[in-house]
Amino acid sequence: MKKIILCALFLAGVQHLCAQHLYGIRGSSYGGSLNMLHNPASIVNTPFPWDLTLLGYQQLQSTNAVYLLNGSLLGWPDTFHYRYTEGHFKRYALVQGDVNLLNARIALDRKRAIGFGISAHAYGWAHTSPLTVSDTVGSLRSFLNIQQERDFSGKLTSSGWLEIHATYAQTWIDNAVARLNGGFTIKVMRGVSGAFARVDELQVRERTLPQGNVYQFPQLSMKYGYSSNYDQQVADNTYDFLNHSQGSIAVDMGVEYLIKKQEPVNYYAPDPYYDYWWKIGISLLDIGHNRFKYGQQSRMVNQVQNFVTDSIVEQKLTNISSLQAFNDSIQNLVVQINSLNGMFSISNPTRLIIDVDHAFQDHFYFNASVCLPVSVLTHGSAGEIRSNEWLMFTPRWEKKRLGVYMPLQYTVEQRFWIGLAVRAGPLLMGIHHLPGLFSSRQITQSGGYIAITIRPDQLTPVHRDKRLNCPRF
């Protein structure tokens, strides 16, 4: 029973992965195809005629439920030792991973660009109502004895999908003062893995019975489901596993407003067409959801039988090793348990991002952004995944082949992260939270990313005053 309690707390401590979190290069004109999934309009104001990201990978994790006792990102041990965070508070967790393959951007001309690529995403998100946790917990009763509250709730959502995406962006308005670019991305998705669990209400009350004081459960309402490709006869075959997945579509859209530098034209300087003093971007991302067919063991459960006590629950749930065994064990403990059939959906991390980028002298820039969840577009989904992003400030220094970035982030969990990224030639490497490199306790609040992007040697050509050219004969 102790393992069940600890596993539940661990799941509550493992919370989706938002499209790709390459925080450092946000707002950068050298981002190219890497910024395509942050703001579709950004691929226009890029000085390279084309670029190709051969591979991009990022991983992010954040939790307050557990912490590690050994290791760091620089010193990876053979075995990790962990401990559950003691105290009374809401538990949360987030894990996320993204892979981008062959993401390309091509400028049709200065005012139009297209992009396309393949991506894979995996997200897990969970949170609970306030729980008290102690290392002394050895049974369900000892766990309930230390709780300060007797009403519990929690949610867990996991989603993984493949997608092929295509982007088009163009300049809508261009004058001597400013330029307005807009773009959109269409994503054709294949949901390969989906699961959710939701405890809407669980009441625990201490009662005095002839056999002594016990805990009973007067109210229970929960629902859990998973995608059918995890059923045994399908999961054993890779082709069937993918063939039983479902397709869907998602959309990104965005605009960028650039305020140009008002400087005299220097015919011997590099082309200033892509330069700006201020750049304001607004994007609405991941509008859509993934669809799945319910697996055979998906259930909706309501109301516990009056005779059920904590000792009976512990006896029934000891040594449970599968969801089918769990369903069989609670069959006689609850008033109602129904199978879930048909389709369910898990919404993508739909969000509105507003960012402002300012250019200083000597290749220095500063970017500020805010990320706001747009839950109104996720209504009706069985589960939703969210981003941990909220406020971010990123100073950077960058040139054509070299860049240094320091994203400073305040997350929705009220954590302050200090990141660092470096771009050297085709390679971009970054870490979400620097202390994770050295501290075992900070690994669960960090992550990193790497990308390899090929770009042409030349930027836009240098324009010179043709009046100085020698006449042709």
C-alpha cells in the first residue's frame, strides 16, 4: 500500500511539455526556422535566404513533489536517489520533450517566406489539492492521519503526438516608419499516446465504529482513461500501435510589428532592411486538440460503498500491478463503475504570447514576453496540458555566427529560472535553469535544448551606390 501512495504522489509530481521551448533565441532575427513554432510571422524578418534545422531537441521538467539526493546535469549517476518533499501544500509537476526534424525555412522574396517540418511532442502534467507528506508514511491510515484537510482532488494528463507542419508568412504593410508581418501554421497531427485521470471529489471522514476509529469515504467522483493503442493486443505490435492512433489538425497564427531605425542611408554598410529599433510580436499557438479512442480499462467511478473503510481499501489495493487488476479490485467497493467508450480528446497547450524586442547598440538586444493560457478554446476536452511559462526577460548579444543569451523566467509555479544559451555557427545549446548543472535538488527544476541549423554563408547582399561604378562599353 505504501508503494501505491508514493506512486500516486510521484505522478502528482510529474506535470506539457508548449511547443518547442528554445527560450534563448526568442525574438532573434537569426532564429529562422527555430522560431517558426513560436510565432509564424517571424520567418519573414530573417536575413538568410534559407535555413534548415537538421535536428532540434528540448527537455523540461518542473516539480515540487520530489527532489533528488545525488547527481546533477554534469554528473549523471548510475542510480538516482530521491525523496518526497515533506510538508502541506499543493503538489504539481511538468515533464516535456520535443523533437524537431528537418525544419526548413525558405524566403520566396523579402516579403514572403514559407516553412515546413516534422515534430514529435510528449507532455505530462499533473496537480493536486493540498496534501501533507512525511517520510513516516507506511500505510493508508498513517497517510490519512497526518492530513490537515479531508477533501481531495487532482488531475493528471499525458499526451504524445507526431505532426507535420507548414507555415506561410508575408509582409502586409511596409512604409518608411514601420513594417507589419503576419503568418499562420497548419499542423496535421497524429495522436499516438493519450491518458488522463481526474479526481473531482474525494471526501475522507473519520468515524467511530465498534471495531474502533476508522476512515470512510462518503463522496467519490473520478474518471480515468487512456488511448486504445495501449491495450495489450495492439501495444505488442509497433505497426498496430501507430495504426490505431487518430488524426487531427491544429493551427498557429501570429503577427509582428517592426518600428524601423531612422538613420541616414549608408551605401557602403550592410543592407539595413531587416534592422529595427522595436519589434512587437503577438501569437496564438496550438489551437486544437488530439483525439484518442478509449482503451478497454477506461472507467468512470462514483460513490464508495458504506461498509468500506481504509483498512479494506488497503487490503484490496495491495500488490496491484495493472489497471485491469485495479478495476477488478474496486468493483465491489464502489456503488457505480462504468466503462468509457468512444472517443476523447486532450487539448494542446493553447496560449497567447506577447513579446517585445528592442535593439541596442553593438549587437545587444533585450526581449520581454508574457504567456497567457487560453482555456476557453479547450472546453469539452477530457484533459488539457499547459505550459509553465509566464514572464520572461532575455538579454542577448548576437551576430551572424555567434550569440549569447540569458533568459530569465518567472514560471506559473512562481519559480525563478536563470537560463543560458550559446549559438556558435550551426550549433545552438541552452539550459533552462543554470543551478541544475551543479545541484541535485535543482535537476527537477531545469532542462535543456540543442539544435543544429544550417544557414548559407552570406546574408543579404551589400548594396553600393551604383553612381560610383565605372561605365560599361
